[in-house]
Amino acid sequence: MTAAPDFDTLYTAHFGEITARTESALAACGFETLWIHSGLERLAFLDDQTYPFRSNPHFIWWVPHTEAPRCLLVFTPGQRPVLFFHCPRDFWHLPPALPEGGWTKHFDIRPVGDWAETLAALPTPDARTALIGEPFPGLEALSPAVLNPPALLRWLHEQRVRKTPYELACQREASRLGVTAHRAARAAHGAGESEYGIHQAFLAGCGQREMELPYRAIVARGPHGATLHYQALDQHRPSAPTSLLIDAGAAFRGYGSDITRTWPASQDGEFADLVDALDRLQQALCARVRPGVSWPDLHLQAHLDIATLLRHAGVLRVSPETAVDTGLSSVFLPHGLGHLLGLQVHDVGGFHPTPHAPALPPPAGHPALRLTRTLEAGMVVTMEPGIYFIDVLLDQARQGPQASGIDWEAVARLRIHGGIRIEDNLVVNAGGCENLTREAFAAALI
């Protein structure tokens, strides 16, 4: 059995690395001090209830504490970072405890009760101080030039693209938790639970509240799987077995997993064969991942492979090449092949090859692609090809010049199942890639 990672030791190395990366970013952009605000709670309109809090990912990069609103990190090269930790004197809510753990030794942690205490301890910001995050009370007059300056953000985003060993250890743990939850969800699906019941099984499986997940889970039975970001949770148990598409991940220290599986209603039949074929296709695409590979080229290869699969399955009547060239393949795969993953599900840095370079556009006809760079060691990406039977796209195709390229009888048989997506999380390394998702599923069977 693999020993549990020593997160304190890994974080110490991570702290040293991001300190150096941040110093280089500040020097390149002409700043001497960086303030990073964790974020504010937001009240609902005409109410005293707040929306679920989401911390600034730049803050979590330094401070592995995801539920810490109104905190401020002050970083000046050559000095110990100061963390102003918000500890309100409150009897309505449980006040947050000061953070503990090995990572805290790297910071001067100062508890503050309100913004006035924080502001009193801060120097007046000038043109050499940059603030990343939301402005907070008392800084309304801050110059736009130092509030989230675009050049500095591009530099900092680039520093987050290649993950440190600490970050990779966090994402492995997020994958392990996500797989545990997926196994619980699959069992609930097999027991005939509703979408809502499957979702509750997923939450119990990873031991996290819905607000703690890295993104809103997609739990879609049958034709609901054709809605890419399906957001409802039907509470009615189906009267007969249906397919299930579940896209859900778990979080660890702010890092998330992003995992999708499709389970057919039966292991036999046309749709089950299509699920198996897409799973094999997805693994073949994973095997192509390595440094130096153009992600847009791999995206286009996926379209050709899926068009070939659909041609063999009798769904397409035209050649795979024609399907891709005419955009017909996008009727069945309208989203991108994958994206960067880290502190954000759709992590930053996917379009700029360097902080100085302009954004790289996606291939013509593929506007939804979220990663247009060449792969590098240290990147973490999702690999998520899909095949969907989406009414609005199929209806458009039926009324257009592409109609003759589709076997509509095959579509009629398959559209009741909604769609298929298989998604793994991959670490790009010198030898190719590490599949965090498949390894976690394999380890769960030991």
C-alpha cells in the first residue's frame, strides 16, 4: 500500500516555489508588494442570508483554507508573508478558529476582528502595491491600475499552470475522494435511486457538503444526459432502469477532481456498445497525452475518432473526414475535449502560451475549446470526449444541408439515452501522463 503523502513537507517546498514564482511576476510587472484578498460573502437581495462562499483561488494557492472570507495576505519579497485572519466577535455564528497545521509556520498570522483593524495595520497602498481579488471596505478609491492588473494576472496565471508536487498530491487525494463518491453513486443508480438520491449518495461517499464540491454536480438519468450542464435533480425514482451520466468531483485543500462516467441501463444493447466504444476511444486519446502535443490538434483528432465511431455504429452516413470538415461531428460533440484543472475546475492559463503572448484562438468551428496551448510537463488536464443526442442540435441538422448525413432511425433509437461522456484527470509528465482517475478507480478495487 502506498504511504500517505506528507503534506507538511510537500507544502514547505510548494511555499518556496510559489514564493520564487511570485517574486518573478512582481518584478516583471513593476510591483513591490502583493495583497491577496480571500473574498467577501455576498448577501442575497433583500435578505440577510449569504450565497455559498467561494475563496479567491490565488489566496488558496498560498493558504490551504477554503472557508476564510475577509482575510488578507500581504506578500513583500524578502519578508515573511503576513496573513490577516478574520475572526469576528460574533454570537450569531460560530467564529472561525485560527488555522492550524504545518503550513502556518510560514506566515505571520494576525487575527483581526474587522476591517478597521486590518486597515490600521496596513500602509497606504501606492502604485507599487497590487491587489488581487475583490476590493474590500476602505479601498474604494484604489487606483484601477493596481486592482487586478491584467499583466500581473497573466504572469500569476502562468505560474499556476505547472503544478508543484504538493498540488499534485492534493489533486490525487481529490481524485481518490471523487472516485469513492462515484462508486457510491453508481451503487445508488443500480438500486434504482432518483437523481436526487444518487446525488445524496455521492455527497455521503466523499463526505462533503454540496457547497464544498469543486462544482455543481451533474446527475442525469436517461434523456437528461443530453443537457451538457444539466442542473436539476429529479426526485422521482424511475419506473424502469435508465442510463446515468454523472459528472461530479470532490475537493481537497481547494484542489478539485472533475470526473464523468456514463452507466447504461443494461450491459447489453446498442447504447451499451456505444459507451464501451467511447471508453476505449477515450483511453486511446489519453495515451496520446505528453509534452509537446498540441491540444487543439488532439481535439480535432477526437472529432475524427468520434466520427469514425459513429460511422461504424450506423449513426453517420458520411465519411469521418466529411463529418469533421462540415461541422457535422459537432452536432454530437459540441464541447471541448478538456481543460486545465487545479484550484479552479476550468483552471486559468489555457489560452496564453506565455504571459507576453496574445491568446491563442480555438480552431475555427470549435469555440468551446478551453485549452489552446501545447501540453507541458506539470499541467493537469481533463480528457472528456462525449457523444450526445441533443434535440436542439439534431433539429437544426435535420433542417439543414447535413440532414442526409445522419441515419435518423438510429438517432431515434439512441436519443432516449441522452448522451455519453467519459472524463479522466491527467497529469502531463515527461513519460506521457499519469491518469489520476483510472489509478484511483483501480486502487479502490484492491
